[in-house]
Amino acid sequence: MAVTAMKDYKFSPADTQDKFHGGQLLYVGWDDHLMFCAPFAYCLPPTTLFSDLCEKILANSFGYHPDWKKVDFTAASWLKSGKPWQPDMTKSIGELGLKHKDVLRLKTPGLKGIDGTCS
Amino acid sequence: MDMQASKKKLGLKEKYAHMTRGLDWETSYQPMDKVFPQATFEGIKIHDWDKWEDPFRLTMDAYWKYQAEKERKLYAVLDAFAQNNGHLGVTDARYINALKLFLTGISPLEYVAHRGFAAAGRNFPGVGPRVACLMQSLDEIRHAQTQIHALSNYNKHYDGFHDFKYMIERVWYLSVPKSFFDDAFSAGPFEWMIAIGFSFEYVLTNLLFVPFMSGAAYNGDMATVTFGFSAQSDEARHMTLGLECIKFMLEQDPDNLPIVQKWIDKWAWRGIRVLSLVGMMMDYMLPKRVMSWKEAWEIYFEQNGGALFGDLARYGIKVPECLAQCSIDKEHISHQAWATFYQYGGAAAFHTWMPTDDEMDWLSAKYPNTFDKYYRARFTYWRDEAEKGNRFYSNTLPMLCQVCQIPMLFTEPGDPTQICYRESDYEGEKYHTCSDGCKHIFDDEPQKYVQAWLPVHQIYQGNCFPEGTDPTVEGFNPLAKVLEWYHLEHGKDNLDFEGSRDQKNFDTWRGMATKNT
């Protein structure tokens, strides 16, 4: 619905991709690991390899958790916008069709956080 | 020759009539609809402004008299508190961090409320609400000032109090209360009255003021208790104004009901999200607790608010649907919010810590359904790791909700182990929200929220570094530069309470007052 206003109410979105200096936003959450209070926000070049995302970037963010070293990416599954999604590790996030502000959820079966509390 | 004055004093009723209603006039150089351009665009129909009932019948001269009296008492207490080093009488220096949150997150809102009520008063064609808004506008600026004065004494001794008015426009978590008020202030005068006058000042105010002021009383902070008392009689008037305003709108025209209901739904949810900060303050930041957030919610919202909505039912007003979720959330949000500040404590203008064993037992007793099951293991792990020198600080920025701007930390109403993800597509862009409540608000007025100043995105756009910063130089440390831009001194204003300057100074100074060495 339009904003009820006295004049035309039209503003450009504050976070379009052109404002991120060649990067695109990607959000990644790790299911069942609420030690990380919210999904992370990244600003990455579209050429970022998915394998680098997993092995370097996510490892840097999630590495504090004792479960991280047990993550097996060959057994892990992913959701994009809540729907199953299959990445190819050798491709870049751009080639995989990930768009600006897409959200991924990493699911690692068998790993349930600290004392199995999803922490 | 002196003018002969009538000896007879005006009665209260006559005085009220002359000094409020009698001050109104019909403009002749310009038509009234040009003088009051914001009176109709929101769709609220008012047929007779004279039907406005002012339950307080306060006139301006009486207002000045009462307020001056209160100010004199307040400043006498503040002086005594400062001269007697009252800050050393608080339970524990951890408590002072609740005051930092108040000064940076709440006091600037009092100032915006001052501006907002001044604008609403200017824009209402009816003289009754105009005078009431004028007085509330003055109350709000007094509250901002008295809070700043009361807390300035702490600024002499502790870190984190030094630049609240600069921080409110920049620091990531302060964008939550700031965007809440910006949203209300950029609406029309009627929506403002429902947003702030009714939802915030009537429905939710007890959940904000009672915890902070009782918290101050329980923790030995007389200065804060006194400004609380000084504000309290004003709050009673504000609550009545909010309630009168909603009844007036609903009685004037049946077409107003759906508009008012939509605003109540929106602003109840917006307000509740902001109050997550109060929840964590009550359960985690007060060394001596008043009651749990859950108990406060049950008393002040479920019982008192329930009675209020019972009253409004005769106008056709329904309890906002999103509130069903709050009865689930009340068991979780304070723990989730504190976990967030703990892990982003590197970028907060106050100190954080993990609860002691005793405090965790208190939390278990207050939250028997959730604390041990979902949170104790996490907090114990963090505490143990901190003791081993491996204190957890998150090194990556969190994803934020497009509407409330809180990190996406809230869980699904039906599953406290699952983050709640909601998204909307609007004009080719994706927007993420933390809940059905925030998604609903976004979808209803997407144009309003696409322009949101989301701190995380602004940092990635490079807008949150000091002027002249070159992010391309080798070894560039973005967090350090963001903190510098926040005017937040790393190692002093942020990080753990344990080992902080505040902790050391408080112990030393209190020791000087109680020991001979």
C-alpha cells in the first residue's frame, strides 16, 4: 500500500547494490547454533568462490564454535530464502546466481550446539 | 490612575475556559485549511473539536507553578547526591551500565518527543488538544534535561556517558529507538498521537519507566529515582492525553476505527520490539533485580493492558493480533538480547558480562520453562571460555531487520531453536524482517522502510568511518574506524565489565570511603 502522505512519497532504496563498491550483500545463518545470535551479513565481490566462502569467510565468523571443526560440507545442506538449494563449491557466488541480499541457511546434520541445546 | 481590578478571582472552570479554549480564533487572512494543512490527509474525520474533553483542565500559569516546584526539589536532591558522592552508594558498578543505556537510548527520545508533540500541537485545529500537546511538549524537554542533568554526575566518574547526543544518530543499537521515533515523527499528527501518545505513553510506558525507576530504587541510585518521581506526575497526564485522544477519534466518526486499529497494531509491535532492551536491562543489568521481564510483562501488559483493551472494545477496537506472539516471546527476548550485546560488546558503549551462578539460578527460577533448556549451557560455556582467556566477541556484522533494525535474533514463535526469517520483495529488491509483525508493517508501507538507515549496510557502504579514512590502505581495521566514528573509545567504553576502568575505579573509590588503607 502507498504511504498516506501529503505529497508524492517516493524515495530510492538505501541499499541497492550499486552503493556497495562492487560488492553484494549475502546473509548466512547456521541453523541450530544460536551462539551466533543472528545470521551474519557479508559484503562480497560476486567473484567470491563458494569454497572460499565456506572455508575462509564462514570459518572466520563461526570458527569460535567447537562444532565448526566437525562441519562436513559434503554432508551439509543449504536453504536459500527457506527453500532447498544446492551449491557447486567450485563456482563463484555470482555464477551460482546468488543475488544481492540473498539469505542462506547452513544445515549441518548431527551438530546441535553446546550440550545439544542448539546454542 | 490605577486600573480597577475585579477583586473576584476566576474559578477554575472559568480560568480554564479563558486560558485554553478562549485562546482560539478563526483565521481571516488565510483559510483554516491552509493554516492547518496536516489536519485531514491521514483520513481521520473530526466533526467537532469542542467535544474534546481535557480531564486535567490545566492552564499554563498553573503548569509553570507546579513544574517549578518540582524542579526545585529535584535539583536539591541532585546537588546532594553529587556532593555526597551518591554514585558510590549503588549496589555494584555493573548497575551504572543500565544508566548508560538509558542516557544513550532513552533520553534522546524524550527530546524527539518534545519536538513531536510541539508539531502535533501546531497541527491540530482544535484548541483543547493543542494546549495539551503544548504542555506535553514542555514536559518532554524537561524530562530530557533533568535526565541529562541527573546522569551528568555519573559522566564525571565513569566511561560511556560522554557523547549520547552524537551517538544516537550513529551507533548500531541506538538506531533501534531512533528509527522508532523517526517513523512516528514522519507520520501525520493523528498517527503520532496513536504511536507515541497512546501506544508508547499509555500501553507501554509502565514497562519502560517502572523497571528503570524501581531498578534505580533497588540499586541505591537516589538521583535517578528522583527524576523518575519528578516525571511520574507528568506521565499520568500523558497517559490520560493518549487515552482521551484515541477515544475522541473513535467517537468523532465510525470511519476512523479501521485507521486507528491499523495504527494500534503497528505501534504496539514497534514499541514491544524497542522494549527488548528494557527486558535485558531488568534480567541482566540490574545487580539487585526488581522482578523479571516476564513478570513485568504479565502485570503491566497482560493484566493492565488487557483491562484497557476491554474498555476500548465498545468502540470496536480489538487487541492487536501480534500480541499472541508476545506471550511466547516474554520467556525468551531478554536472554536473546543480552546474548547479542555480550557478543557484540566490542561495539557497545557500555560493558557486558555473563551472569554469576546465583544470577543464573534466579533466571532459572523466573524462567522455569526456558532458561535451563535453551540458555544456561550457552552462557556457562561463554563464561568458562572467558575464564580461560577466550572471551567470545563476534567478529562479523549481523543481519538486521529492515523495520525494527534489531539484529535478526528473534526465534520462531513455535520453535525457540530456530531464527525467524521473513522476507518481502518490493520493486526488485529483497527486504528481510525478523517477525510476522515487522513483515506486516513493511508490506503495508514499503516505501517508508526501503529508505531505512541500517547501520550494518551503512558500514559496508563505507559511510561510517571518520572523514578522510582510506579503507583501501593495507591493514585497514574497519571495526576500529567505526568505533572512532561512533566516538567510542576502545578499551574504555566497550568490552567486558570484568577488568574495566569503571570496575577498578568504583572499587577503589568505595574502598576509600569504607576502609582506612
